[in-house]
Amino acid sequence: MSARLLRRASLRVARAAAVLFTVALGAAALPRLMPGSPALAALGPGATPEQVAAYNDRVGMDENVLAALWQWLTDAVHGDLGRSLLNDVPVATELGDRIPVTLELFLTAQIVALAVAVPVALRSAWKPGGVFDRVATTGAFVVTAAPGFVLGLLLIYVAAVQMRVLPATGWVRFTDDPVENLRHLVLPALTLGLTEAAVFTRTLRVQLMDTLDQPYIAAARGRGMSTRRLLTRRALRPSSLPLVTLVGLGIGTSLGGSVLVETLFAVPGIGSLVATAIAGRDFPVLRAVIVVSAAGVVAATLAVDLLYRRLDPRIADARR
Amino acid sequence: MTPPHIPVLDVRSLHTHIHTAGGPLHVLHGVSLTIDAGECLGVVGESGSGKSVLARTVLGVHGRTVRVENTGRVLLHGDDLLDIDPRQRRRRLGGGITMVHQDPMTSLNPVVRVVDQVTESLTNRTRMGRRERLRVATELLAAVDVPDPERRARAYPHELSGGLRQRVGIAAALAGDPALLLADEPTTALDVTVQRTVLDLMDRHRAARGLATLLITHDIGLLYGRAERIAVMYAGRIVETGPTEAVTGRPVHPYTVALLRSVPRVTGELRRVLPTIPGSPPDLALPIAGCPFAPRCERASAVCGTAPPPRVDVGEGHSAHCHHPVGRETTSTTASVVVPKPASAATGTVVEEAAP
Ligand SMILES: Nc1ncnc2c1ncn2[C@@H]1O[C@H](COP(=O)(O)OP(=O)(O)OP(=O)(O)O)[C@@H](O)[C@H]1O
Ligand SMILES: [Mg+2]
């Protein structure tokens, strides 16, 4: 048994490594995939051949892709992710500054999304077609259909402009001032969270409707279980697998940042870094972000898989 | 004077309508029945005759999106369940009334440990610690002959066999020490070899606890020696009811006769071909003027299509609703076939020969 488990675990790690390697390869090839000469685009048409050669050396254009990748990987293992082409700051330092910001934002957003979606979906699914369900389903649809920034602008208008209770943009680090940090967190987290909540609600509602039609739910009701207990203690867990996937991916992909929300609220996270890096063709930064965010997704997928086994004992047994 | 006798369950002219997209469906048409403590009433009938709807209406739990309207009375120890508020009613679930479900594969929650499902009737009303739950569940599982009950209590349903799961279902039903047990085809989903032991188990607990039992089945043969009385359902009506020996030995309603004909007799020669009743039950959405069985009945006459059949009492609590009751031809206007049709004449299905 344990030998099998070990084999399965190593298989997993190997697969994760293969995924990351492929992504890193793609990221290394990025400058070559750009149309025209990235060097001339970055340095301007008046650049001297020496400047162009120096540039190509920095982005690893003049070597073979695999060699460039190998070089990058060995440096990365030693904590060196290169330097930004735009401001010469070490990429590792930049990421170290920004990852906590983005993670804080995304974790809060997931909590907001769950806090909204779970009760709404439970109530909707219990009486499908009822007034609450119709309002909730329509609301979720509107939020999903509207571009993300609309919600953000609306929140800024209400909370920052009209009521003047929260700052519209900017960021304060938690370590500098926890209260200000939270005040700056509210609007971007709500924007991200409510958008996610719409998707969460729809996913969970569909799954719950299926669960609630199962005979075991009727059986529990027949033993006198209250509706609230029935929903939270008996129906939620067997309905939660797709939601767990969504939350996992939500956190996993967060390392890529949300360009939209971070730009809108001037949050100094990965998303706004990516926005400037793309505009300035800052390949070392982009490359690092791509690999780090892929690692996040791989880790999240593993975590989701483990959680599945906790949530549904049949899965654990079937795959053992 | 002796105090009035109050049965555990007393259903009086129960009419149930289920709201569907195509309008209300009149599923139960004036069902009346009683069950005493320790007594087993067997309810038989073809698929769609309303047996499950009857059980769900007595329990008061339909599908969450199903809207029903009831008239009549459902008295549990004399209290009308149709007349009390939902919270009061829910308090009786698990304790007063419980149900054993048809399919033990789907009626247990796959992600909840057996211990927590078995003790549900109790934990819905009072808080119980983890150890207490495990102790109670182990006792209950032992009482329904689950081997190694403590380990099984900690297991998840998928780790148990079908027979064990149905025992878990019965244990869950017994947990709240109920007065009335509704068993809706509790063994249909089980292997033939397991069916008997599960039914015997239910009999044992019925006798020991004085449990009133409503045993639903479409197999009348299963009720011999188990049910004191039988109610035969057809198209939402109880068409014949009485003591088991009377109903099976001297059936009065042609539908009962037809039902009995489709049961393999263990004694006597085994028949390879079982007749099924020709035709199909009526569409409940259409109104029925006379007897619902008339279109399929070999004794039917013109009156059967126009007037509701009268109640015929044949003594010792045995009665039927029929214009032309079997065995009482002297009173009926048509003297038609008394002897059941030979098997070869009826449409038949081949069944495996059961070992005697
Ligand atoms: N939720 C529902 N919505 C609409 N019609 C229903 C519903 N439940 C039951 N019915 C109808 O009521 C009638 C009786 O159904 P019921 O399930 O009680 O039959 P049954 O005697 O239990 O049959 P079976 O032996 O197949 O279990 C059927 O015609 C069925 O179509
Ligand atoms: Mg049924």
C-alpha cells in the first residue's frame, strides 16, 4: 500500500515538474516569439549595434533556447531571477514585494466570494424558481455579464466618492498600518470577490439542486432534520467539489495577479507589475511571473486534489 | 365502559393532490386505514397506484419542490398531522413516525459516517457528544445484527454491502424509538437471499417494540405470515382490505384475484409462466366515473363504467369496493367466470423457478 502511495506521489511530482518545465520553456522563448526585433522596439530605432547586442544578451536572445532556459533555471535556484529591463531592480526583490500584496487581495476576495455565494446558493437551491432564487440568479447573471471594472467603478463611486468612507485607490502595507491596509483592501477585494461570487453561486446552485433531489436528503428530512441543518450539514459537502476546484484555481491563478483590478485601484501587486512589464516588454519580469504563477496553479491543483479526498471518502477509496 | 380504542395510525378518507405543470393530479382518492401498535399492515398494488405517495403523505415529507394538497385526516395517536403546524409535525419525525427507504444505496448520505446518520433522529432534537453518538450507534447497529458494529459505525456507507446498508437504514429508523414505521418496499433493491433476513429483522423489532408497521410492497406473496392485514391499492384507492388469510384466501375484488394469480406459489407445482394483469392502470390525470379497474376487469359490466363501486362487507373486517365481487355471484346481476383464467390465456412473463 505505502509503496503504491509513494509511486503515486512521485508520479505526481514528476507530472508537476513536467508542467513547470514546459511553461518555463515557453517563457524563455517569449522574446523570440515577439514580431520584429525586441531590442529595437525597446531601445528605439537609433540604437547602436553594441546596445542591441547587450540587450539580446540580457534577455537571452543570442543563445539556444534550451541553453537560455538552463541558465535561467540555475540562476533561479540560487534566488536570482534577473533584473528588470525598465528600472534595473532585481526581479526577485520585485516579486517578493508584490506577491504578499496580491495574495492578501486574492485570499480576501475568495473569502468574500464564499461568504456571499454559499448562503445565496443554499437558499436559491432550496426553493428553485422562488423569488429569492430569481433575484439571486439574475443578480449573478448581471455581475457575470458586466465587465469587471464596472463593478469596481460603481464601488468607488458609492464608497469613496459619495459616502467618502473608503479610499478609492492606493495601498498601505499591513506591516506599516494594519487599519489603513484593511481600508485600502476593501474595495478591490469586494470587486474581485463579488465577481467570483457570481460564478461560485451559479456553480454551487446547480450542484446543490442535484444533491437536494437525492433520496438521502429526503431520508434525513424524514428523521426530522431542520432545513438549515439539512442544507449546511448534509447537502453542502457533497455539493462542494466543483466549488473547491474554483476556489483552488482562484488562489492558484492569483499569482498572475489581476491586471484589471490592481490597475483600477492602484494596488502594487503582481497584476500592475505585469501591466507595466507587458507595455515595456520587460521580459525578465514577465518570464518570472509566468513561471511563478504556473507554480501557483500546480500547487493549487495538488491541494484541491487532496481536499477532494477529505470531502468525499469515495474518491479516496476509489483511487487508492 | 371501556375507553375508546385509539389506533397508532388512523387515516380517514385521505385525498391527495399533487401539483404538476399540467395541473393538480388527484393521486389518493379517499384512502382510509388504521394500524394498531405491534400490527403490520401490508399495502400492495402495482407501480403507480400511490403507495409511496401514501407513505410520504403520512410522513409529511415530499420532494422539496413538490406541492401537495390534502384533505381528510391522518391521525397519529389521535392527533391530526394534517392539522398541526410544520414545526410541531417535524418534532414527530424520527420519534413518532419513521421511514425505511427503498434503496439503501441512495438513501444514505455518501459523505456522512454511519454513526452520524444512524443517530440523526436523536441529534436533531438533542445535542450528543461524539462518544455518546458512537455508543448509541453501536448499540443500534448491534440490535439490527450488524457484525462488528463499532467499526461499521465509523465507516462510510460505500464501505458496506447492500444488506448491511439496509440494516443501517432500519437502525436509523429505530433510533428515535418510533411508534409507527413506514417501510416503502424496503427489500426491493436487495438480493433475494438478504430480503428475508431483513424482513425477519423488521418483524422482530415490531414484536419487541410494539411498533405499528406499514409495509409497502408490490409483491403480495411477501406478506404471508408477516402482515396481519392487507390493503390492496389500485389507482389511489384501497379496493380491498382485510385480514391476510381472508384477502389472500378468499379474495373479493377481481383486482386482488389478478394480483394473487401473478404470485408464484411455493407450495404445489411451480409455474414457469406467471400471468401479468393485462392492460395498464388508468391515467390519474383523467377523471374516472365508475370503477378504475373496469377497463381491465374480466367481470366488468356497463354499471362499472358509470357508477362508483359500492363497499361490500364480507365479515371480520374484510371489505372491498366492487360491483361484482368474486364469490358473491348470487347477489350480482352477471354470472360470469368465477374460476380464474388459466395461465396460458393471460399474457405472461417467464420467471426463474424459485427454490422451494
Ligand atoms: N412528485 C410527483 N409529481 C407528479 N406526479 C407524481 C409525483 N409523485 C408521484 N406522482 C404520481 O402519483 C402516482 C403514484 O405514485 P407512487 O410513487 O405513489 O406509486 P407507487 O405505488 O409507489 O409505485 P411504485 O411501485 O412504482 O413505487 C403516479 O401516477 C405518479 O406518477
Ligand atoms: Mg413507490
